[in-house]
Amino acid sequence: MLSIIEIKARADGGHGLQRQSHRTACWLEGWVAVPPQLEEAAWSCKGFCDLTIQDGVLVGLTPGQIPEVETPEQSEPTEMEQLRADVDYLAIMTGVEL
């Protein structure tokens, strides 16, 4: 199984990572193969790292900070939304067309 990493970092500072079991060489332009000894580090930092590339070969990787993902706050449904969901559920379960 071969892993590759995007050479140029994205706007968020991370590098794209891909892995395919049937590949033996890098298959995308602008990406580089991850040597076996660096695979665990690349995947554990989810591509948020600094790359050291010499003569087109990845020779080093320094893990960076993985940014926290902001999840939108979900509010409880209103009484009317909950009532509508209950009515829709009952209609489906009893075969009633609304």
C-alpha cells in the first residue's frame, strides 16, 4: 500500500494525503510518495506537517498542529418542529398519506 502527500500546503496549512493498495509509485502531479518510515507520522498528523524534500524525494516530516474543527451549534427543535416530525413519523408508520 502506497501513501502520497501533496507537496504544496492548502490554505489551512495541511497537505492532502491519499493511500491506495494497488499503487507502487506516485500517481498525481504535485504530490510525492511517503516512504514507509514516515507513513505513521504523516497519517497521525493528518497531513498537518512540514515536509523536507530532497531531489524530489520526501526525506523528512515534522508534525504540526492539527486545527480544531468548528462544529456549528445545533439547537433543540422547536415545539412545532418536533410536532411535525412526530406527525410525519406516525403517518409513515401507519401508511397515511398527508
